[in-house]
Amino acid sequence: MAKKKLGLEDLGGFVFSTNDEFDENELLGDESEESLSPGEQRLEAHFSNKGRGGKTVTIIKGFVGPEEQLISLGKKLKKKCGVGGSTKDGEIIIQGDDRDKIMQILEKEGYNVKRVGG
């Protein structure tokens, strides 16, 4: 049976170091991700149907900020378009090819959006 690799979280949050200049945020990654204002964001609206059984989706990439804000923006877009979708891996996936409508919504919110592909 293969042994599970232990990570820092398995130590119960304890980190043992003899280095006086040790910074745990460098090792664990800074949890407080900086959020850019909508005007500073450079989002891309992609069209895709690969790996989805021929179904078309619009993918919004390039969001910089906390996961909660990304999820909130995804919910707002899904509600205004009246379709389903998901938010994962830093991308918002909206069912259907609604790039023009999504771009208009994002531009009204103050985001800079670029149409990519097709």
C-alpha cells in the first residue's frame, strides 16, 4: 500500500525552523490575495466547445482577486444571462455562446474585457 505524503497542514499548523529570518507566508503563500479594482482588471472572454461533448461555453479568464469575488461575479453573470455555469480554477464558465452579452455586462461593471477567438 502506498503511503500518503504528509504536508504542512498535517502537522497541525506547526512549522519547525531554526532559521531566524523564516517567513511562513513565503512557504504557505499569502492567503490575503490582493484584489484589483474593476478598471484595472484585464479579462478575456473565450468561446469553447472542446471537451464538453459539443456543448458551447463562454469562459472568462484573467480575474485577479480573492476566490469569493470571483464566485460572486460568476453568480451575477449567470443570473443576468439566465443560464448555468460554474467557477473553478480562476475561471468563470458560462453555458452557451453569450460573449457579447457577457462583455456588455462586465463593461457596465467597469471591467476591461477583450474578445478572444472566433
